[in-house]
Amino acid sequence: MFRALIPRVTSRSVVRPLNTSSSSAFVPSSFRLVRQSRKGYASEAQEHDLVIIGGGVGGYVSAIKAGQEGLKVACIEKRGVLGGTCLNVGCIPSKSLLNNSELYHRILHDTKKRGIEVGEVKLNLEQMMAAKNTSVDGLTKGVEFLFKKNNVEYIKGTAAFSGEHEIQVNLVDGGEQTLRAKNIIIATGSEATPFPGLKIDEKRVVTSTGAIALDKVPKKMVVIGGGIIGLEMGSVWTRLGAEVTVVEFLGQIGGPGMDAEISKMAQKILTKQGMKFKLNTKVLSGDDSGETLKLKTEAAKGGKEETLEADVILVAIGRRPYTAGLGLENIGLEVDEKGRLVIDQEYRTKLPHIRVVGDCTFGPMLAHKAEEEAVAAIEYITKGYGHVNYNAIPSVMYTHPEVAWVGQNEAELKSQGIKYKTGSFPFSANSRAKTNLETDGMVKFVADAETDRILGIHIVGPNAGEMIAEGVLAIEYGASSEDVARTSHAHPTLAEAFKEAAMATYSKAIHY
């Protein structure tokens, strides 16, 4: 009954109308294996129930789920290692650096008041990078093990459509292989959006890929883009000793999804940690010809020009779908003006046996969103139905403290004319936060003014990335702020701030 009260908010703003063809479940059938490929030779077409192009999060989750459902499935990955951007050069390695750089920074600056005397502390960047690589290696090998466990055929190579049901693969080890499939899922992910005029070399002018692999701490780093990736990587190198300046075109950090009040609080905390910000500022040009990199900037609305110098420039202005070399033109598949593959509500392209999940189609470019779509796509293939609630996809920024949110923020609700109420609770009034000496931040609820249904939850503070899961569950099940407020939370925990914020929304907090 509540669903109609809230307009669906999602980046999936343009989708193809549902195909008129039947969406009945696909029943796995036995196919004759024509011929095994041999290194250096092309094979005749091998037939599968499902072939997945891309071994990133969306692709490998699709493959594992399909294997669990009994499909004859193959997954093609050109990197030669499973996990895609997330496991190899994105989510996982960056979190390793974020965690270990925070430990280093804390030992340097946050032990005396805790009664811990520490001697000389040194940074061993090479070992920090080795720890990161160990984590990545273990996880990617774990995915390969899950492929074997669930009977997924893993093909290392670059895939391109040679027909509507046929895929040609240039194998990493040489030779070619041709696969035929009744169903195909495209999960090729995304790549960093380049900045015009700056040549990415991943040494001095870097994307997030280069930012997680620098061999020394730069004296000065300029980050173009104040979104989550830029702020996370900026945090790492600030803690390790770099002077980091973030240049952002918008008037707030964190991107438009972050609530404005939370954004201001997060910026204040990060500034206190040493990061510098230039908001409402646009980059006019860059010069990488000398030993020192230079960026020419001015106010977004026009004004006096300023030149920034840096040893490293991080380009973090977003990501774009990656579909290069797929041979989409061979089968007439469409992309929109942003390069996203066009799909319907069941992830089908205009060729209904070809589905798309993850970053290369609509919606937020998040690994956990791709996972949800992967499972739903397999359910559509095998059962005829699937479900993803795009209103309940959380976002997390893994700075310290963390920032996390789910649902809508105040600006979005105002733009839609929805009447709402808010309530918040600061960690400075939370007993566990005070004993931990980590009191920055707060929890904020946004609820429907009439029904009290939770519309959004926004957190900046310790453990926000874990705490937001309770908010996701509340939104998924249509909970009211009173529902959360009347749910017992263990004492003393950081999660009590979550409960108290809910209390402040429908009535009054007790401890503030």
C-alpha cells in the first residue's frame, strides 16, 4: 500500500518497453559439445545454456548463480583474472589501503590520549602495497574456486559477437574459440572517464587504478572530482603525508546523492584531517610537459584564473560504460547518448535472449547493484521473474569516519514536492562513540510527513558502512521511523545512535 506514496528514484530513467515476447522461464536443455578448443586453433561452436561476457562482479555472480540453477554456463574474461575492476583495481585494493593508511595515521596522531606510548613509526609503502596485493590475490582465486564448485566454464579471452547467438573469443593463450548460447549476459563494466587535455599514464596523471599503485608518496596531489573515489584516494595519500587538494565543480563533495547536511559535515571533518577543497571550481586545462604538473582553474561561474601545481594528478570525474570491441554493431544492439546499453525492466536488449547487468547499463555504478541485477537476471531466465529495489541500494564512502546513505535525500524530496520530516542524533551523545573517542558525525532519518515511512537514511560517523545495512532493510520492508525506534538495540553500541535518530524523527530522542 505504501509503494504508491513514493516515486521511484533511480538512475534507470530510460528503459526499453517490455518485449512482447514471452518471459516464461528457460528450461536448461542438454547440448552436444561439438569440439574442444586447442591452443593455437579455432574451435567449432560450443553450445551453452548461457554465456556471460565479463568476469567482474556482475558477470561472476551471474555465472555462479546460473551454475547453481543447473545451467550449462561459460564466463569469458579478457583480464585473465576474475573479479573485474572491483576486486583487481577498485573496491578491494582501495579498501586495503584505506584501512592500513588509517592505522598508520592513528598510530602517528591518536595514541597518546588513549594511554599508548609509541616509539618511532615508519611507513613501509612497499609492504603496504604487498598487503593490498595479497588480499586481492586471495579473493580473485576464491572466485575461480567458486566457478569450479558450481561447474562454470572459465574462458580467458576477449569476446565479440559474430552473430545473435554466437560469440568469437580471442584466447589469452593464443588461438580462437567460438561459443553458441541460447542466452547471453553482457557484464563488461565501466572504465574511468578521461579528462580532456590530460594524458593518463597511471604514473603522474592517474585514475583510481594508478592511485592505488603509486611507488612513493607524492608531495602534492590534486584530485579532479570530489566524488567518492576522489575523496577515498585523497584520504589515503593525505594520511600517508601528501598535501592533497580536491577540485570540485559542484558546491558540495560526495556527489549529488549525498545529503547536503551530511556533505558539509564530512567536508569539515576531512578538512580537519588535512585535505583542502576548492568547490564550485572548474578545471580549464592541464599541462604535463614539465617535471611539475600544472592545472589551470577558475570559478565555475567564471572569474580569476588560478594555477595549481602537483606531483600527481588524480582524475576522478566519474566512470563510463565499457563496451569497446564487443561487436555490438554486428547484431544491431543500441547504446544511449552516455554509451549505456539499452534494456527493458527484465534486463533484456531488443534481442530478448541477450541481457545486460552492471555498469554498462542504467543505474548507479556500484558492485552490489551489479550483484543484485545478476541474480535477478538469472531468475528471469530460469524462473520468469526477478526483483531489484533500486530505492534500497546503499552508497558508502570509506573515508574515516565513513559516510553512508540509502534512499532519498532532502534535495530530491523537495524537487518532487514530497512533504517530509527529519530527525538526527549525533555520535557525540552516543556512549560507545565516546568510549571509543570517535564522536564525529551523526545519523539522520528522512521520513514521510504523513505516514512516517522512512524515505532515506544518511550517516557520517564510525562504522557507517556497516550500520547502513539496517537502514536498507528498513526501507526494503517499508518500515516507519517509529518501527525502528521501538526496536531494541544493544547497549552500549554505535547502533543506538541509529535508534535514537529514528526516535528523534517520530518523537524525541532520549539521550540528546
